[in-house]
Amino acid sequence: MRKIDLDFVKCVVNYYNENHSTVRKTAKHFKISKSCVHYYLTKVMPNPTSAKIIEKNKLERAFSLVFLSILCYYYIIKR
């Protein structure tokens, strides 16, 4: 198993928390995978701030998907 550089993990977590970023944007910024970012945020260095941001992002994504589904449904019916 690879050794995790905790200084790098701290940078990733701090970036995520300070910018209220998404996992995708954070991964792109550091040129690492989304799964690595999620792992760092939830397993290696979990904290309440990251947990709140992750939950907020999940809710926003779920809401946007529901809203998009409703729009598609009405568009199909109106045609």
C-alpha cells in the first residue's frame, strides 16, 4: 500500500474547505482523481466542515436532477 503524504492531504482538505469547492473541482485543481479527494475528505482527514460541504453538494445535485427530470417530463408531455 502506498504511503499517504499527509501534508498534501492537508492542502487538499484546506482547499476544499476554504473555497467551498466540489470534489470534481478540487480534483481538477490538484490533478488527482475524484475518488482520491473523496477518500482524503472522508477517511484520511475527516472534519465537520468537509462533511457539511459534501452534504450540501449532494443535496444540490439531487435537487438539480429532480428539477431536470420534471422539466423533461413536462417537455415530453407538452409536445
